[in-house]
Amino acid sequence: SMFQADFFQNLLLDAIVVLHRNYSGDYSEKLELFYSDSGLIKKSISKMYHDKWEIKCQGMIELSEMNIKNVYPDILELTKVKNKTVKMTALVASFKLNGLAAVETLKYQVDPIDDWIQLNLFHVIKHNDLFDIPDLSYLLDSKNEIVVVFGLRLIKLFNQTQYYLSVYELITNSSSESIRNQASKTCEGVSI
């Protein structure tokens, strides 16, 4: 029946995503190939466009975990929606698919990015192969305090000494205590 086929596909999708998360190399690539060839990718894409936010999030998680880069523009659009859960899931998915290049999406974030999402973003960033670290200075000019703090953490993580003076200025000029504290930690952590 239709219900059984749908149930089986969802079960298979869940299993493939979990396996993919836990394996790398050849095995991971074979799972990605099966995901595409079996048509399960279509199911994930349709989930991403579903009306229910939880199904939409599930689709984005599946697609980003399976490294389907051609959906990046669609996921980027979902970082601008009103629903905060969808927006934050899209943010993490965009970092998974496009690494640090996705940091540009933070420019437009007006909503707070909670600690859990920041931890997820750091995890994704640390586990991606990063060759080109983009300009991070514009994050320091954001009106969103949390984006500035996140930018400071990234500058510290990647030891971006070229931003030292800008970071130092935040210690003395920012009206936000959390920005001043993180700027201080960043200055201490960046070796000149």
C-alpha cells in the first residue's frame, strides 16, 4: 500500500542519513550515490518544500547531510523565513553545504542565534576542509550583537591577526558587555 511504501522510504532515508553521518570516504560516497539513484533525494526535496515546518527541517537536514550542493540556493532562501526553527536549520544546513562561504548569510540575521545553533555552526566549520577563509570583518559591523560575538569567535578560531585592531577597538568602543568580553578573549587568543 501507499502508506507502507512511504513508511519504508522514510525508514530507509533515516538509516542512510545516520550511516552517512558515521562514515566517510568510499562508503560515504556510495551512500550518496544510492541516495540519488534510488530517488530518495526527490523525497527529501519535496520535504524541504512542505508546509509543515518540522517536515521542511527534516528535508533540509537530509539534503545537507547527504551533501546535495545544488539545493544550496533554496536552503539559503529558507534562512530568510519568519519561522525561527526553519531559519536556524537552514543556517546550519547552508554551512554544511557551503562551509565558511555561508558566513555571508549571517549578515542578514536579525534574530538571535542561540548557543546550540552556534555550537552546531562551529562543529560544521571545524569539520569542513577549509582552504579559503573569507573576509570576516563585516561580521564585526553587524547590528546583531550575537553575530558580532560569533564573528569574534571565528576570528579567534582561525587566528585572523589582520583583524586585531578592529577587535581591540570593540573592547573600548562597544556598548555591549558580551561583545567587549568576547573581543577581549579574541585579542588574547589571536597571536600576533
